[in-house]
Amino acid sequence: MSAAVDALFLGGLVAYSVAATLHAADLSRREGEGVARRAGPWVLGAGAALHAGHVVAASLLTRVCPVESVHFALSLAGLILVAAFLVVRRTRRIDALGAVVAPVALTFLVGAQFVSQAQPADSVPRGLLAIHVTANLAGVGLFLLAAAAGAFYLVQERGLRSKRSGRIAGKLPPLEALDWALHRLLLGGFLLLTLGIASGSQFTSPPAHGLVGIARLALAYGTWVLAAAVLALRAIAGWRGRRAAWGTIAGAVCVSLVVAIYVAQPGGLS
Amino acid sequence: MTAVVGVSHRTAPIAVREQLAVDAARLGDELVALRVAPVVEVTVISTCNRFELVGAGAAEADDERVAVALAASLAARVPAAAPHLYRHVGREAVHHVARVAASLDSLVQGEPQILGQLKHGWEAARRAGTLGPELARVLAHALRTAKRVRHETRLGAGRVSVPTVAVELSRRIFSELSGRAAVLVGSGEMAEEVARLFAREGARVVVVGRNAERTREVARLVGGEARQWEALEGALVEADVVVTSTSAPGFVIDRALVARLRRPRRGRALFFVDLAVPRDVQPTVESLEDVFLYNVDDLSQVVAESLAARSQEAERAEQIVLEELRVWERRRDAAQAVPAIKALRDRFGHALERELERSLRGRLRHLGEEEREALRVMNEASLNRLLHVPSVRLRALAADPEQSPRLGDLATALDELFGAGGDEDEPVEPGRRSFPPAPAEEAREVGAHAPGRADTARVAAGRG
């Protein structure tokens, strides 16, 4: 069983690496659709299948429910990110985002192996913990994807305003598709983050975590407020495009810091 | 080999080129009429920028005569074309056809239509029965070269006309152009062309103008809806793309107007294509969120970048054309060894077969059909093994430009060693050869000069 888990992990790692390379190669391709464009999503899908297999097999081996473990939840967040991308790309021209999704999924898959497993306090209800961890990490995945869409939006817009035919900008999705993806992913991430915060508030006690813990909570709430503001301004004042992109990127930076602190502080759940 | 005679945008004005154009329905008859000795095969490359006849004779030595005959035919049909004709023969003709197919000789390098036009001419020749193996080989070579150029260079990359650049840019803003509202403000040839391209992409075109009659006419031409000038602001609220081309002395659309539209438009992106001089759209409009503005200079700059990129790629494309030409020459040269190889094979094959049949009638007559068949297969395998090395060496010799003159001597030697008499049982007839001479040797024998010389200068029709 252990060998199968290792094989699935290694297979996922290789598939994600190849998918990342193919998507990057497609972005740097001079023009037209090459093998990289066609094969990239398939290899990414294969990576996701192996990744899912690894999560299931490893949880069976260790007898740990995937959503109750930081290991698995972080890994699962990467998987959700890939699944969301593969579903959305079927209807929207956002293939270029694969160049971000694949490396991020790879990072989540590999990074999860290095996270120290914290033992949650006995007083924390298992179900609530599962909802908290899953919602937060899936929200992080969607935030990162939204930020990638925002970054691509800024590059595409800059290319259009510069009045020059840049190679990379020409390969990126149209502004409208990027704005659409950014909004939907941000909305999804916001809802998940809301769920994560709401569930976490039932068992966290800020003073117990010291200064770093307080900073982590402040950043998490700050991210939530930032995402809410971007979404509200879009609905009320028609904020789209560049402003929404910058707001989302700022939110993604905050949420990345939260994850970084979380990873560096294994006792976060206790 | 091949000869090409014709005119192009480089040598003849459009007034001459249009006289040479042939109606598609009559093309087959025209080609048949052109196939008179020494022309054995003939086809045409006809585009709005060129009219060329590609012909081949019975032998390589006929190239010059084929070129003269084709030039005379063209000059007879359109005398005004005579001073503008150019011709290429032999290697240069093959090189020229490949360059044409690769769109290196086109008015706009990298344009993709040329391949279709080339195939159309060849298809017409095939139907008319004027296409033979020589021109078929030339076409295959040209298509192979064009394919390599298209795959390995960016010769066809980027847009090289203002209207197509405008449409291409809008694709970087909007996911789909179908169902979008494209508003044409004013009129003008280029603006109408842009509007037509948007309509072709499925966009809804609205034409706004001061002159009601002219506006209706333009709307009819581009397949759009006409609106009065007073409806401009309302049209801009609906618009995704606005193409302006009025003769107004000042700005028709200013920043204040566009800023005012922002709320009713709910922040949707707006793309202005300002084709007017003086400009119709205030440049500061571009500082507004989600508003993009390209004027004539901006669009021309993108066109110039594409053309410059194509020009750089053209150098690489020329190299590919030359590489493919060398490959083609090697194949053609190697094919010169085929008659000698075939003669050798026939000679040995007949000898082995005769000996086997003699044995099967004599000492081996007790063998059954299965054993006899096995012996025949063994004979064939022996022949292949025996002739493998000589065949490879003969082909290599023919393909090597330095060694190929030896091919004729070798054919003679083979003739003397194995060929005289054709059958060892038959008496030798002095001077009779069973091994054919190599083509180069054949040319020497008939007193012709070595073919392959190119004359790319313009020549008057009928002059050798």
C-alpha cells in the first residue's frame, strides 16, 4: 500500500511538472495552437487524478480523514484549484491560466509533505475542524487562481495600452474572459473564506497564539474584508478590470502570508 | 526540368496583369492550347498579383525552348505583356515556384491565399490533362517547402492591414465578437471595411452619421442599422467597439462624454478605433478605466511591426527554400541512377530466372510446386542481396555533384561487362547497349548544352 501511495505521489508530481512545462511552453509559443496547448490540460487532468488517488490512498494508509489533517487539506486545496480550472476552461478562454495553476498545484502537493502535523485540541469538534480546514484551503486555492487571472489581466491590459504587439500579451485570454474568471473565482474564494472564518471563530482564541497568531488572524480577516470590498465595489460602483485585479492580487498576497505563517507555526490548530 | 514564364506585381502594372487573367471556365482549354511541342506539360499560377505559366518539355534539354514557346504564347495573347515577361528555367524555375508557394514573392509576404491559388492552377491542369510527372514533382516540392516555411517561421504572423489589426485587437478585449455592438460614426472606405469585418464576425453594426441619406447607404453596404446623429450618445451606451471616420475638424467624442457614459454602461469595456484625420476621439479618453483607443498611427504601428517581423522571418524562409531545393536536387540526381539500376536488375534477374527454369525442367523436375515456389523466392532474395550494394553506390554517385559525371562512365562499364548482347547465349552485337546512358551523358550525345542555366532577366517574348 505504501509503495502505491509513493507511486501515486510521484506520478502526480511528474504530471504536474509536465503540465506546468507544457502550459509555459504554450505561452511562449510564437503563435497558433501547438501540441503543448492540446496536451497541457490533459496532462494536468492526469496529474489531478493521480493527486486524488494519492490523497485517498494515503488517508486509507494512515487512517486519517483527509479534511481533518493539514497535510491532506493543503494537498486537497491544490486539487480543488486544478478541478476548478479544468471545469471553467471548458467554457471560457482561460487556458493560459494553466501556466499558474499547474505550478501552484505542484507546490501544494509537494508542500503538504513538509507541513508538520499539529494535533488539534481535544475540545475542537472534528466536524467543525474539517469544515474549517477544507473551506479555508479551498478558498486559498480559488484566491490564488483569481489573483493569477488578475495578473494576466494587468499584463494584457498593459500590452493593449502600450500599442505594441507583445508576444506574451497576444497569447493571453481576452480581458473580458479574465475579468469574468477573476470575479467568479474571487466570489467562490470569498464564500469559502467566510465559511472558514465562521467555523474557525467557534474554537479559536486569539490571545493564546501570541503576536504571530494575532497577525495571522488579522491578515485572514483583512483578506476577507479586502475580497468583500472588491466584490461590493464591483456591484455598486462598477469596479472591474484593473482595480478589481489589483484588489484581488493584494488579497492573494495576504492569504499567502496567512498560509505561510500557518505552515511555519505547526501549533496553529492546537 | 521546368520553365516558368510570366508577369507579377514586380514587373508589370495592373493594366497588363488584368489582361492576362483567364476566366476559370476557359482555363482548361487555354492550357490544352498551350501544350504544343516542345511543351509537354503546362500549368498556370494566376493571382491578382501574378500570372505565370509553368511548363516542362520531354527532356531537360528542352527547358529553353519551352520557355521561349510559353513566352511567345503569352505575347501572342497579350502583346502589351511582352516587355514585362520574366522567365526562369531549370533549377531557377523550381526555386521560383517554391518561393511563390512559400509566399516569399507575394506583394504581402506570408499571405496564405497563394497556396490555394497554386493548387487551383495545378488542379485545372490535371483536369485538362496537361499535368505530367515533372510538374507534379515540382508542385509536391513547392508544397513541401511552403509547409516547412509556415511551420518553422513567423512569415505569416501578425496582421498586416489596418482593418484586420482593428478586429484582432478587439479579440484581445472581448471573448466573442458575435453579438457585440459595433458603432460606425461617419463613413470612409477603411472604416466601412472595418465595420464589414465586424459584421462578418457576427457583430451588430450601427451606423451613425450627420447625412441621413449617406448614413442609410453606408448602413446598407455594411449590413448595419442607420441612426441619426442625435442618437450618437445612445448608440455609444450600447457600443462595445466604436469606429470613427468623420471629416469633423474637432473631436466628435470627448472625455467628458465617455466619462458620462460610464454609469449607464456599467463599466463595460469600450474600444475606440479612430480612423479620422483630424482625429474624432479625444486622446485623453484613453485614461478612463476599461476604455481603449487606437488611432490611425497606432494601428499603422502595429501593421509596421508585423511587416518588420515578417521581413526578418523572410530571411529564414529563404534559407529553408534553398535547403529544400538542395534536397530536391539530390533526389532528382539520385533518380538518374534508376535506369542503370533497373537494367542491371533486369539483366541479372533474367539470367537467374532462366537458370532456375532450366534446372526445374532437368535435374530438379521431381520437385513439387511448393519447393519450386521456395526456390523462386530464394532467387528473388539472392538478387536483392546481390544488387543492394551496387544500387546504393549508384544512387550515391548520382546524388553527389562531384561524382555524378562518373555515372555515365559507370553505365558504359556496366554495359560492357554485363550488358552487351543482353543474353549470354546470344551473340554480341558491336555498338549495341543494354544499359541506358545517364541523363547527362545522353545530353552530351545529342549535342545539347548542359541544362539548369537560369535566365531571370526580363526578356521580350519570342527571343531565345
